[in-house]
Amino acid sequence: MVIELGMPLDDAQTSRLQQMLERLKDEHSALKKELVHFQEITSELVGILGSEESKRLLQEIRKQMETFMLQLEAHEHWEEDEVLPILAGYANQGMEPTFWTSTWVLGEDHKQAERFVRSFLEFADQCKSADSIRLKKAISLLRVACSVLSEHLLSEEEMFFPVANQMLNDIYAKA
């Protein structure tokens, strides 16, 4: 989707921009909800450390985190392919000259979060028993991953939403 702001946008282009912004909000909301779920379930896991149930629950969390990461990757690809080119094109017209630098920082945050998630997944694979020390390490890795991912999503929102909203404001002002 290419949106030229130098000329008036037709209703279809404006509608696509609004849909993109709505999808961005919806996907972020769903991803953040999942991260809250992981934080809650890790708290439950702490309460039953050392039991066989804790080992089972850890493996369940591991599977859920793998699914979450697939969803996050799909979201990130969509952002890179469709959202960023539009927002960067607009931001680089004078509103925000550091937009690309900020997106690079967000990309690095995402890589860091992925490293924590991968560490959690690998460590969870190694938890063959209900050893409390190993489970605590796995929980710690997951909590850090969730924290970094939450901050990453918040940073994206703080960068993307104002630019997208300003684009819509400019479109409506020209109409």
C-alpha cells in the first residue's frame, strides 16, 4: 500500500490507512494480553515449584510461548512490509527526521527479546525434572523476555501511533 500525501487521498486510501492503524492497535492489544497471561502463569508456577505439576506447567508455557513467537513474527513482518514504509515516508517529509533511527532501535529491542525467549525455550527443554532451581531460572528468563517484549510494544506504540494519527489529521485537514 503506497500512500502519497503530496496529493489528496481518495476515500479508499484513507480507509486503508484507518484499517492499518486499527489492525496495529488490535494486534498490539492481543500481544500485550498474551504477555500478561505469561506473567500470571509464571506467578502460578512459582507457587508450585518443585512439584510434578510445575514441570508440566512449564512445558505448557513453553508450547504457548512458541505459538506466541510465531504470532509476533507474523506481526513484525506485516509491520516491516506495510506499516513502516508508509509511516516512514510520511515522517521523513519533515515531521520526524529520526524515524528510521528509532525503527532500528526497535529492531534491536526485538532481537534482544527474541534472544531471551530462545534462552527460555532452550532452558525449558533442559528441565527434565521438577528441580526448583532450574525452574526458577526458566521463570526468570521468561519474565525478562515478557518485560522486554512489553517495553518493545509500548515503544512501537509511542513511535507509530502519533505519526499515524498525524497522517490522518493532515488528511482530514486537506479534505
